[in-house]
Amino acid sequence: MTDRATPNLPARDFVSTSAFYAQLGFIEDYRDDGWMILRRGGVYLEFFPFPDLDPSTSSFSCCLRLDDVDDFYAVCRAAGLPETTHGWPRIHPPRRESSGLRIGALVDPDGSLLRLVQNG
């Protein structure tokens, strides 16, 4: 097994969070009252309950390093996520940054920012 890290993100409601991410191809690997793990291929997201979270003030974030950022962006758009600069959930298209990396963004219903980074 290789070393890895998984983001730990807040969820106001596990059922709603699971349903949102299911539209993007994630499946539940584990859930109890205090923890939930979702998986899409080799990408894992772990969630803890935070029922009082205000999405407008959330500062939670992580990076998803993807082999095909354009494909994941297309899945998000096909799920109906709006491409906008306000509100949540929303999606931002991948663009070449000054670093040379192509990076997009997904903001989930709880206000967590997931940077979508194209693998090298």
C-alpha cells in the first residue's frame, strides 16, 4: 500500500452530502453517526458532522489531484452544477495558472472549496 492522505471536510447532513457527491460519481465506503467516507476511484473524501456550519463563512478546503480534470469538470456540469462566482454549490472551469498547473474549483453545498488540480 502506498502512503496517502485524505481530506476531512464538514457536512451539515450526511444524507444530503452523500447525495450531492453521488451525482459526481462518489459512493459511500463507510458511514456511522460520527464519520462518513466517500470514494470515486482512488479519490477519497472523509466527512465529519458539523450541523451548525454556515457555508458562507466556511474556510474548509482541499485539493483533488486528478489525472483528467476536464473529465471531472464535465461530470460536475452534467450534474447541473452552475458555473458562477457566487453561492454554493458551484463549479469553476480549469484554467492554466501562473504555476503552469491547470486548476479548477468545486464549492460543495457546505461551502467547502475543492481545488481540482490536473496531475503532472
